[in-house]
Amino acid sequence: MPSPIAHGLVGLSVHVLASQDRAEIRDPWRIGVTVGAALIPDIDLLFRLVDGVNHHNNETHSFGFALLAAVTAAAAFRLARWKRPLVLGLVVGLAWASHVLLDLLNLDTHPPIGLMALWPFSDGYYKSPVLLFLDIGRTLDWTAVRHNSVSVAWECVILVPALLAAGRYRMRHLGRDVWREGPKASP
Ligand SMILES: [Zn+2]
């Protein structure tokens, strides 16, 4: 699996691209929801504490679960009267799907190799033939720390420019002062 830093950077990129004005871009709740949706599929690592069985890369790591999260989030935000609940639900789904996509693109060294990406239509484990990211070790020894540092540095080489590109795209569509001054009118 890629590191939480990789998933967080992509979640932040999704948030920036989905924001329609300065107020939304700087809204800590919308940032938290989107970045949280990009991170939360790995909560399945904790399921082992319940029954002692490894559940990692199963249902929560699927595009089907991303769709489920989008629908549930949209309904919840509508009930809570958040601004643009349907869009925010879609953003949650996209951020969740970004986690699945990144995990498909990384080197996997923990069996079963791959993700249950097409659940509920298939229980098979899938992995991209093209791998972009290194794996992250789950031990705390010096070798793992050194390896993880290289993995995270490589993730940043790829994903920080992607975040900057998302910011530039927003600036082009909302005006350069979107980061500094008052809110712009919705497009
Ligand atoms: Zn994951």
C-alpha cells in the first residue's frame, strides 16, 4: 500500500479541484471530509483486532464501496444541511476511489496480492500490471524506516506536482486571487 501521505495528497487534490470558490477551498470541514475519505479505506487494517483475521484490501478497497460511500455521504450531508451535499457526496466517492486506484498502482508484498477492487461484482484480487509506487513496510526496524522514507519521497515526486497542477487549474478557472482575497462568484 502507498503511505497515508500519498493518499492525503491525492485527497487534497480532489478537494481543490472540486471546490467552487475560496470559501470552499479553505473550509477545514470539507478538507477533512475529502482527505478523510481518501485515507479511510485502510481502516480495514484494524478489523484484524476484532476477529484475528486479515481483512486488508478487501471490500473497503473497491470501487463498489466508493459508490456506497458517495451515496451515504450525500444523504448524510443533505440531512445535515451542508452546502452542495450531492457534490460533496460525489467528492467523497472520488476521494475513496482515488485510494483504490493508488493501491492498484503500488507494489504489493503482503499476500493476498492485489485488491478486491471490483467488489461486489467480483471477489477476485486485482493489481495493475504497471506499478507506480513502492510498498510501505509495516515494521519499525531501521531497514523498514529507510525503505519507507524512499517510498514516501518517490510518492511526493509524483503527487506534489499533481497537487500543484490542481491548484493552478483552480486558479485559472477562479482567478489567481482565489487563494488570497474574497470569495469569487460560482462559475
Ligand atoms: Zn489501502
